[in-house]
Amino acid sequence: MPRQYDDSQQHSTSSAKTRRQQEDQRRMAFRRAIETYAEDRRLNQELSSYLDGALVNVLHSASLSEGARQSA
């Protein structure tokens, strides 16, 4: 006796699988966005720390050279 297949069940399984894949894609995109944001924030903090240190060095050397000019 030949089996009868229910196409509606296959279709619902297929649509559920598609829906899960779409949800997974959205979750992964959200996770990548969070990771990118965290990495950008960390790099900005490192860069600002570096620039603050460089600015202090420039201001310090400028004040030293100005003091040397005044004493001469």
C-alpha cells in the first residue's frame, strides 16, 4: 500500500526551519553589532589615553623650551 504524504506538514516544518534560521541570523547580527561596539569603545579608550599622554609630552616640552628662551 503506497504511503500518503501530508504536504502541509512538510510545509510547516520547512517554514519553521526557515523562521529559526532567520531568528538565528538576527541574533548573530545583533551579537556582532555588540562585539563591534565593544571593540570600538575599547580602541577609542586606548587611543584617547595615548593622545592624552602625547599631549602632556608636547605641552611639557613646549613649556621647557619656552622657559629656556626666557632665561636666555
